[in-house]
Amino acid sequence: MRTLIKTLAAALPLASAPAWAGDNLIDFSATNISDMLGNVSGGLKRGARLLDKADVTLGFQGDDHGAQGWTLFLDGQFTDATAFSGNLVGDAQGVSNIDAPAGLRLANAWIAKDFHGKAGIKAGVIDLNTEFDVQSTGALFLNSAFGIGPDFSQSGQNGPSIFPSTGLGAVAWWLPGGHWQLKTGLFEGTPGDPNHPGRTAFSFTHDEGVLAAAEVRNQITPDTVLGLGGWHYTASFDAIDPVRGRLSGNSGAYAIVDALLYSAPSKGKEDEKAGLRGWLRLGIADDRINAIGTTVNGGLVYTAPFGRMADQAGLSFTHARFGDAARQSGLLEQAETVIETTYSFNINSHLNIQPDIQYVMSPAGDASIPDALVVGSRVSASW
């Protein structure tokens, strides 16, 4: 409750960005996201929790200060989450994308150089999911599966370099034509500290290796994007089946299509488009090493329902299929499926409220856990 009061207070009209933000050397912003969620049926047990994530960012835009093409960015995060999925639902994909160990951490700290809009490089502490496997339309939803795919996010000893454990990395991109983008990146094989998830820590060792990622996107129309990506760890990993020992070749791939399906008349800005968007994503991973072998998710998002440009309504699904090795190692069913519906209601330029319902079928593929119904709301404040 105390966190919610702070969130609402920060969103009042008097809470605006400092006068020096944006116009001077350093741009400052802050956001706070609170998820109030309750497992009302099924899962591990009934109960409600309040999850919270706060971000403070500092940015330098060189184009505004005589350093053409240069950008610096810092993002500090604080979370006080309570393992909602682990304690109440028991699902594998993550009901809330801000669910993380409590702590203060450095999420991003990078420097980038853009070469006249045709190519660019970035290096430092990087959240991989800001560059690879981005599901733009799916970003509306609370479930973690609609950020980076579960087939990718499960990988590695401590996950790839994503929230809450980001690490050192370098990314390069190139626009060979008007609608093509090629991107590649190298990241720490084990970001953070596996013994203390969510803690900021950096290391490069031979045993940890590196994670390589690559992606190509084709903007075939102004409103339709096709993407194909892949990832690979240089280190070896323990197989799920202990008889196999350690295996190399921990890799995966994904494909995304994101498109505007219907354009509605709009009185908003030229770059704001009312109407219906949809996306579909398919991902695969090596199921000898990773529990989830295949993921498919997608959904629909309508922007400006009832004529309110800042509002969005959405319906989505995610289906994670467990591999043969994972199913044979325990009492697992074939897959976990989640249906989510949500409505994002914009109060003002500082405050957004988003009621949300999720139905989780076969949580974690465990036949002993009944289907779960999760109801709640997200409150987002920015200034």
C-alpha cells in the first residue's frame, strides 16, 4: 500500500520532470510500475501480492550538443518483488514481467555511436531484450512471455543478459536497404551472479563463455515487420538427462511477424495510429539442455478503443511446450498455456492503470498443479 501511495502521488499533475531535463546536457526520467495481483483459483495456493519496480535513467543525446551520433545511457533499477509465480501460481513463463528478486541494480550503462542512420554500435551493460527478440505489440501485456520468448529467456546459467540480471555486451547493426536491418551482438555467457539472482556482477571466464545473438528484420510495409533471429552459447551445459553429461551447442532460433491489421480513423498525431495490430512469434531451443523446447505466442491489440488514443485493449496467448528430456525427468505434461486479456487506461501524462486477467493452464507442465486464474492491475507512473 505504501508503494501504491507513492506511485499515485508521483503521478499527480504537480509531479513533472525537473526543469533541466531534456533541454540541457543530461536527460532525466523516472518510472515506477506496481503490479497488484491475486491468484484467486488453482495454482499452488490462493493469495495476493504487490510487486514493484522503479527505474531512474540518465541520458546524453550527442546530436543536441555537438557530438553527432553519440548517445550515453544509464538505468538504475530497484525491485521489491515477492516471487508471485514461484510462491502462488507455480507457472514456468512468469505471470508478471517485473517479478524479480528484491534489490538495487544497474540495468543499463552503455555508449552508442550512430553512423548517419545507416549503421551503429553499442557497448557496455546492455539489456539484450532491448535489441533482440523484441515483440513491440506484445509489450502491452504483463506476462513475461510477451517480452523475450520463454525459449530464449530460460537459457544459460543465469538467463541471457535480460532483466533482472544484465551483463556486459556489444551490439552492431546495419541498414543495407530502406527496409532491412541486420543486427549482431556478443554478451557475457553468465550475466550477474547465479548464486544471487538479480545482483549486479560482471565476469568473463573460459568456462562461462559468451552468448552470440543475430537478427534480421524486414519492414516490408510501414506497418508490417518480419523478423528472424538466432542465439548460441559457446560454453557447454549439463544435459537434463544426466546420462548425457555435459553438452555443447546450446542454441535456439525465433521468428516474429508484427502487423497492422486494421486502421481506424484517428484524430491523434500523424504518428499515432488507431486500429488493430497483431503479432505471432515462434521460438525453439535445444531441449536436451533446456526444459522448454518450443514456444508459440501471439495476440491482438486495439489502440484507441472508444476513441481514446492513449488507451489500448489486448488479448493474447502463449504456449510453451516442454521437451522430451524434461517430460521424461518428471511428472510433466506436454505444455503450459496462458491466456491474457488486459486494458490499458491512460489517466494523464504521468499515470496509467491497467486491469489484467490471466488464465494459466497446466502451470509448469505439472499435472499436480490445477489451472490458475490470476486477476489484478498494473499502475504505471512516469515523470
